[in-house]
Amino acid sequence: MRNGPVLFVFGLLAMVISWGCIVMGSVKQIGTLASHADLMTGALYPVNRPGTAHQGAEVYRELGCNQCHTRFAVQDELSFGAELTKLGDATNSVELAVAALLKVNPEWNEAKAKDKLNDLPLTMVERTIPYFADRAVKLLEAADAKAQMTVYNLGADIERGWGARQTVARDMIYDSTVLAGTQRIGPDLANIGTRAPADHVGAWEFTPTVTNIVGTTTNLTNLPEDQRLNWHLVHLYDPKAHVSNSIMPSYRFLFRAISREQAGTVSGALKFPSGKGPKTEIIVPTRKALALAAWLMDQRADTSLPEGPIPLLAPAPEKTAEQKAAKDEDKAEGKS
Ligand code: HEC
């Protein structure tokens, strides 16, 4: 073993270099990620979870929910489109726009193009490559109209309504243990806090719905918070109460059953959908159940980030001078 020391040095080098690349490389890439401050509002995202939700993360880990659920919305690609928002002021603005529209969409005819102009903003092209979107904008701008490119996030997860954008590393910087999950026996939970659970009352299936016109937060639930909390609690107690063919296990041990006679003035009992739930008992969540539900409601990656943009829809077209005047008149009348 004359070459022992040399071998040792090479072995050590191989280990140090691979450790450096794998560990230090990742630390350099994502170890220093901080919350992102919104340019317009200055609001920070992500922020640390409120106390109960923080405890809920531990319950999620303890119960192994990540065996069946991921928390990672995947996005395939960006798709581009172009929108016409306003016509020019010239007297022949309609003709100019129609001529440009026919170049953008050669399969349209004049009558169709004119008809489409009645309803602005008009989507001229969608789901295309940047070149065609850009070309449409330039053609319309040359015709004195106002047009802009639109960007859509695309991908199966986005189309299922599981999020407005992909999940990125920054979403997880406040997770002490990142449980992204690997199997999708149940739906992805990265954005469960933004979804209306009521929309999911029904068989869980992969039917792509076109809810991915990103920027419209159509999935944002308008249900009052207490109803959403109740939905999650009932679902944890008995998933079949909401989704009749659910294969999700029920987590009844997170709840206490109290017989109706003894219940007295106990508050916070679950409200089951009609015909569901036990007849003779009321069901009260334990602190663990409340923490887990709070954590679920806190799962919302609906903030646009530089590495995970949520493109905005075109702003509403500016009001014409007559519309503005009419509005001012209304205001003046209201005041007097
Ligand atoms: C054996 C696999 C499995 C385990 C373990 C599991 N789930 Fe589920 N989960 C499912 C399936 C399947 C569905 C879809 C049917 C349904 O809504 O009940 C689902 C649905 C859900 C939904 C509704 C999602 C939506 O988009 O409507 C939530 C919330 C949820 N699970 C939370 C949890 C939590 C929290 C845990 C851990 C305490 C957990 N799940 C454990 C399989 C599982």
C-alpha cells in the first residue's frame, strides 16, 4: 500500500467536492430565500404561520397525511395570448382594427371581426407562442388600437383548479419540515385554503375544468370562514359525509362525541350535511383537529412571485368621455 496516502487524499477530495456541490450548491440556491415584498403594496409573502396553523403542520406530519397528499402544484409551461382592449380615436378606427384582426386571424371574415369588436376586451389569440401574441399586439397597435399580451399559466394541476401557479421553494421557507409528498392518492393541498371545498362535494375526478384563466382568482372561495372550517372538520371526521365514495380514512380520534342529553351548552359542535353524522351524539373537535383545519385553511399560494408569476388579466377598458360624464352626473345627483 505505497499509494495509501494518495488514495486517501483522492477519496477525501471526491467526497468534499460532491458534498460541496450537492449541499452547498443547494444552500446557495435556496438557503437564503427570504419573503418577497410586493412591489405595489409592500406586503410580504410568505409570512410565518399563525400559532394554531403552525401546530397544525405538526399534526399533518404526525398523522402522515403526506402519504396520500402532495403539496406541490406543478406547472408545465407558460402560454401566451393577445387581447385588444381599446380602439383608436380616429373615425375609421373600426375599419383599421378589422383589417388588422383579419391579419391576426386569417380564418375570420370581415363580418365576424366586426361582430367581435362589440365586446371588448377581445381575446384575439390564446394559447400560442410569444411570437404570434406579440405580432397580434403590434398589428393592432399599428392600427391605432390598444392591445396587450396576456400570459397564462398552464399545466394539468392548474387546469384542475389546484392553484393559480406552480409551487416554488419560497412557498416553503417557513416549513420546519417540508412535506411535499410523493403520491397523489388524494388531491394536491398546496392551495386548499383558496379552494371552495363546496366545489369539491362530489366524486373526486381528474376532469380538467378551464379554471386556469389565471389572474381571475375564480377558485377563491367566498364561503364564510366558519363554514369552510366546518367543512374541513366534518371531512376529517367522516370524509364520506362530503364525498360519498371517498377512500380517505376518517380521523374520528381527533374528535369527542358527547351524548345529546349530556351536551348541555357545549359549543363548537360540528354541523353535518343533512342526513349525515351521528343521531344521538354531538361531535366536538379537539385542539388537534382545530389546529389541522387551521393549517389546511392557511395553505394558499396565491401570491405572484418573480419565480412563480400569476399573470394578471387585462385591466377593464378605460371609460369613454361620455360614460365618465354620465358617472360624474350620477355622483353630483347623489350628493345634492
Ligand atoms: C389513504 C389516503 C389518504 C390519507 C392518508 C389522507 N387523505 Fe385526504 N384525501 C384522500 C382522497 C382520496 C381524497 C379525495 C376524496 C375526498 O375529498 O374525500 C382526499 C381529500 C382530502 C381533502 C379535500 C381536498 C379537495 O380538494 O377537496 C382534504 C382537505 C384532505 N384530504 C386532507 C387530509 C388530511 C389533513 C389528512 C391527514 C389527517 C389526509 N387528508 C389523509 C386520501 C387520503
